[in-house]
Amino acid sequence: MLLLLAAACVVAFVLLLYMVSPLISPKPLKLPGAHVVVTGGSSGIGKCVAIECYKQGAFITLIARNESKLLQTKKEIEKYSVNDKQVVLCISVDVSKDYGHVESVLKQAQEKLGPVDMLINCAGTSTTGKFEDLEVSCFERLMAVNYLGSVYASHAVIATMKERRMGRIVFVSSQAGQVGLFGYTAYSPTKFALRGLAEALQMEVKPYNIYVTVAYPPDTDTPGFAEEIKTKQGNFNSFMGSDGYMLSVLTSGMSPVTAITEGLQQVVCMGIFRIIGLFYLGSFDSIVRRCMIQREKSESTDKTK
């Protein structure tokens, strides 16, 4: 009898959470007619996101460095138009170089297509290798592109969003921005930095009905990833797959939630996921140690020949 009563209480509690959750969750942004800006929009994730938004009736501003790739992407996206009013605007600029220039081109984009309703920060690059093998300039370049590129674009649109009391900002991080991995000493910190920026920014802008999302995609079949693997060695939170969900829960920490059920899932799953995570970490350490021993043996053998 007590078990039945306890089960009934749990079910009632969960149902209550589902009923109350929409009251604190942000309303979905209506994409038809919305102005969506995508940095790094000429290829990869940025290009695919732009296409999906365009299919739903959005006006798109694509920002990337390569003008010829931008124009090619523009033609491809325009095939998916749902009405004659839609526009794809292309702007060739390096978002990591000069904030004044980034601010200027985004002002021009808003003059042509209206205020930015959603900014999706996809511009990014990756280089892998052991810490001591990487030039210091590599760390500087990745921080400029992956982190400052997102800072500049976001800073250029945030004032208008606050004035309008609406807006969405998306930072595309990585699973390497949730857990540090061998070979990613230059890349991981730039993606971790986006998490810190997003959490602090969300606290500032939430009263203005502006919501921030951090996306944590895994390895993705993009031109950027194709370059990365040549040297590869080894809601608020948006993720993909079971590993992505586990990492999202494990690294939730003090990150905000947009639904009560999300917080409840994190509380319930944290313990078991931590145990699984310890096995993962042990496995990673074992792989690195084994490779080190094999390399030392190989080097020792070469010296004796």
C-alpha cells in the first residue's frame, strides 16, 4: 500500500512539473519573416542551419570570409524558398579581426532586413596536436576565431535585442567544450570559454526576453572536421546522441535551465552518469598511458639499432 502511494505521489509530481514547465520556458521563436544571422554560414553546420531556417520562412544573413563560397551557398539556399519575399544576404568579413568592422556590417544587414531576431555563432576552426608541438600562435588564432568571433557578433546585436525585448543567441560549442581531451589543448579552451560567456550573458539578458543556447555537436561531417581529422589524435544546452545527453547532465553545474523537468532529470541522472563518466575517464587515461609506453619502447628500440 505504501509503495502504491509513493508511486502515485511520484507520478503526480512529474505531471505537475510538466504542467508548470511551459510557464517558465521561453516561447519558441517564430521563424517565418524572422531575420536570422549565421556566422560561418558558407559551409558546414552554419550552412545547414541557414537552410533549415530558410525552409521555415526566415530571412537569412550569411557571414563568412570566403566571398565565392558565400555566393555559391546563397544560390543553394535560395532553392528552398517558401515565398517570394525571402532574401539571403551575404557579407564577406572575418568576425575575429576587427570589432568595428563586424559591428558596421551587422548594422548594414539590419538596415536591409530588419533587426536581428536570432544570431547563430557558427564561425570556428580547429587544430589538434600535443601541447608542446603546437605553436603559441595556434592558441591565439583559435581563441580569436572560436571565442572572440562570437563575442564580436553578439555584442553588435545585443543592444537592439534588448530594446525590442526579444532575441535568441546561439553559441556553437563542441563536446570538446564539455570535457578536455588529448590533442585538443588549443581547441577545447576556446569552446569552454563559450560556455562561460553564455551562462553570464543569459543571466544579464533573460529579463529582456532574450534567451541564449549553447550547442554541443559531436564530430560532424563538415569541411572543417575533414581538416581536423588530418591531425586528430584522439535548451540552454543543446546536444546530440546519448553521449551528448550524458555530458550535458554531467557538466550542467550552475548552468541555467529553461524547464523544471530539465533540472529534475539532471538531479536524478547525475549520480549514475558520474559513475559511467569515471569509467570513460579511466579508459581515456589507459589509452594515453599505453600509447606512451609503446612510443617509448619504439624509440628505445630505434636507438639500439
